[in-house]
Amino acid sequence: MSPTRTASRIVAPVSPVALALVLGLVLAGGCGGREPVRQARTAAPRDWVDSLAGEVERRFQLATGDTAGTDAARQAADAAAQELVRAVLSSRKPPGGWTPVGLEAALLERRLAVQVREIERARGPWILLVADPRRPEVPELALLAYPEAASLSRLQTEPFLQPFQFAAWEDTLGPALLVAGTRRSPAGPQPAAWLFHLPAVAPKAADSVRVLACAGEWGLAASGPARLSFVGADADSAPHLVVTDSALPNPLFDECRSCPHLEADVEYRYDGFALVADKRRVRRTPYSAFVGFVQALVRRDDVAAAGYAADPEVLARARSLGFERVPRGGRWRIAPGMAPTSLDQTYVRGQEGAFRVLFAPGDSGFVVTSISPTTFKLD
């Protein structure tokens, strides 16, 4: 985005008083993080803003070269960036008031890599994503800015590190912001959502750098890629969040990163305390049919198990092979290289051997037509 720079600017006499830059170390913003130590501030002359912009640039350079194994230099750079944002908001306000584009242009003019996002049109607060100028695509700092009051709150950065979307509404506790994106995990980026309860009014100047803890954080898929979208949002109620191609938990089966998974489209609703799965549409594949078959047998649900079997003989065969027990020495696992849509699959059952399973299309999905022991060994 290439914002247009504001042409008008208020100019005031410059005070001869020299001011020292006070940098408060700000703790990394996470859920439940502690508030930073607040430092006393004095009113700044107008030319101090440009001096502060140079100091911010220097602090980011020091942070880039910090190899001592501490994050003190990064914290100092973040604190300086917050001071610059607050100084620009309070001393360079255009005659018509701030706009997201105008604020972004004013900060970019002072060499601060920043994006300004409007949460609700024509209403504050705004989200400011601040980055190291040498890595402008990766946010280092997420701020909630109240432009009229020139006050800031710090947000957890993780929701904004990858592509994200958000929705805002009026909750019983006040304005709420739900951010949907991805978070880091051993299996790679996974869909997640974070909830913030926003201050109904701008924080006072003494509280303007406090950490705003997130009120909730939820993983929305067990593993694998998925797509997120908000539906049914309006100003007075929480929207629903749909996760497309979500991987569902599957405790009886080992599923490697490249293995088939139980996949579904899941719709979540916010019930005032948490995101709750409201609707679930599971992808119908031979793999999901066999998983459902085994799960029904283990929980002794005869009706459900019969729905996955082509005839009573298949059900009796599975019971005679001990499929009603949790496997010994491991879990179920589909043989490597098997596609979830194949009608001829091989499964390894812990340390209790392997089985060839055949499928056929049924009235409401796929059904198991044959089960037979086979020879297969995982490497």
C-alpha cells in the first residue's frame, strides 16, 4: 500500500529546552503479560519528534546487531517506536483530525515501518503493526491506538504474524475483537483465533502503554492447512467463524503430517466465554468411514458401527479380530502411500498385525465390504 502523505501540518514555536529520550523497557506482549514500568513524561517541543525518529532508527539497528542472547535491545527499540507513535499523535495532528491513511503516512515519513488498520469504520481504536525497517513484512509490535487521546495499548503480536482477518462487535463486557489467523506448532502453521476485550474508552495517559491481555485463544484444527472466514457478523452480535478443510482430532489413529486426516468444515460460535463448534460436516472418504467404523466399535455403539458395514458378516468379522479393543503397542495407522479415497486400503494395528480393508459407496458415504489379515511392516 502506498498511502498519500498529508499536505497540511500545524507548526508551532520551538522551545529551546533540550529533552532526554526516556525509553521504558516493554515486556514481550503475550496473553497475561505483565505491565511495563511506566516512566514520567514531559511535553515535547515539535522538533523533538524528528529527533526521536532518528533515535528509533538507531535503536532498531542496535537490536538487529544484538548477539548477546538477550532481548533488551529489541525491547528498547519497541519502547522507542511507541514513544514516536505517541509523539506524532499528540503533536502533529492535522486540522481535520487523524485518519488511518494520514497517520500511516506521517509515521512512514519518519522512517517507521508501520501499517494502520481500522477496526470499525469511522470509529477508533486502530491497530498499528510496527516492523523493523529492514524487515517491514514481519510485525515486531502490535499496538491498539486511540488517535484522539494519543494513547496506546500493546497487543499480543502472534495473531498478526501471518495473514489474518478480524471482526468486532459489542459484547456484554464492552467492545470485543476476534482475530483469526494461524499460530506456530510442531506440525506447522495451524488455524487459531484470539479474543481481545477492548477498553470502552481510551486509556488514561498513565496507562497508555499497558499490555492488553487476550481474553481467549483457541486452536481450530488438529493439523494441516485450513481456510478461515467470518459469517453472519453484525454490529451487535458475535460472528460465526468457519474453518474449511479442518483436520479433526483422531485419538485412535496415528496421522503423520503427510498422512490422510479426518477433514471437515467446522462452524464455530462465540457463546460469551469460548468458541464452540456449532456445526460439523465431515468429508466422506473411505478413510473417514474406516475411522468411524473403528471408533464406533471401541465405544460399543452397535448402531453406528453397523452404518459403516456393508452387511452383518463384516461387523462380526471385525469383532472376531478384536477391533473393539484399543490396539496394543501403538495405534491404528494407514499404510504409507495410501490415498484416503482408495477403495482398497491397508491398515497397521499397533503391534497386532496389518489388515486389508475394501470399501464400496453406500447410501450416505462409504461402507466396509471386506476385512482380511495381510502382511505389512512399517519401516
